[in-house]
Amino acid sequence: MIEILSLIHSKGDQTLVKSIPNWDRAPWIETTESLAKLKSHPRPRLITSHLPVQLFPKSFFSSKAKVIYTARNPKDMLVSLYYFAKMASMYDDPGSFEQFLDRFLNGADFLYGSWLDHVKGWMKLKDKPNFLFLTYEELQQDLRAGVVKVCKFLGKELDEKTIDLVVENALFRNMKDNKMANFSTLPPGLMDQEKSKFMRKGITGDWKNHFTVAQSENFDQVYQEKMKDLAAVFPWE
């Protein structure tokens, strides 16, 4: 999503995404070093966050700022997070996948809290005009349609050729080769990509290579119980 927004913002000009790391193009609002970066960015600014809605800056809720909330099949998310935890210094050793999964199902808090609570919290805004909900699965199935949807939400009119450029540069294979997107410039002390690549597979359904049938059924039971009151239907359901 950072890549898509960067390219829409630059009207398809690749200079930005090939020369500036994505964390400088769209600073993380929850990091202390981002304040100075954001102050120096001309409006409209791109801001990234993993914060749950209750910790998000309160000024947003009375502003004209727009939020694009991107979620992913929680089973695939958990697999992705497991490999990220193996290589990122901000996480403790995740142990085995079975142990990691058990922690998730038993309600253990990860860095940004529970995925289930996170999604339920933000989806309370789903009917707001300045809130757009997209899924990783939608973008995988039809990236171009996703880009067009984002452009419409932002009020950005791009011609067909520019949209093609945005799509091409936001493809997983091209981002994986882009040092400004794949985090390979970070020192191993922060992200050790010898343990696992930051951009690993870029597919949907990889959870099937990690979950046993019993684990999947147990996950579904917990998921359905936790999400039963949410008036939304997701592609993975």
C-alpha cells in the first residue's frame, strides 16, 4: 500500500520509489523519529501506521485526513508474522510455529495487540467517507482494480498509462528487487534477512503449507467466536 500510494502521489514517476526508502516516503506515525520527517514533508503527506484505532491520534477523527486500512487473511498474516519475528530484532524468538500459533489463539498480545481486536476496532469506521477498507486478497486478485479504487477514494485522476505504471511498480516481484522497498538496506542488527527475507513469497494461501488440519479447525473456531458480532464479510471467509 505504501508503494501504491507513493506512485499515485508521484503520478507514476518512479524516481521517488527508486531513490527514497518507503519509511521516509510514508513515515511511521508511532515512531519517535518520524515527527521531524513528517514536518518536513509537503502536504498532502503519506503516513503509515500499525496502531489499533484506540491508540491512533485523536486529531484524525475530526480532520479531513483519509485512512486506507489494509487487512489480510489472519492465517496468512500469522505465517508472515512468524517469519518476520524470526528476522526482526524488535521481536523475541518466536519458537516453533506451533508455539507461535498457540500464543495467538490463547490471546497473547503481539507488538500491536490482537489482530482480531485490531480489525474489529478499525471496522467500526467502515461507513465513514474518509475510510477505505481493502484486503491483500483483493489486491492479489486484481491489483489494477485496487489501484483504481484507491485513486477514486483519494480523488486522484490518473490516465491509463500512469495507472499501468503504478501497477507494474507495485507488483511483488518488482518491489522485491527494489532496495527502497525490500528493507535490505537496514543493518542485520535490525532485520537479519539471512534468517528470512522481508519480502518472502507475496502469495495468498501459504497458511496451508504450515497449518495442520486440526490447527486450522481450532483457528476457525476461535476466529468465528471472536468475530461473530462484526457485520462484515471478508474474502477469506
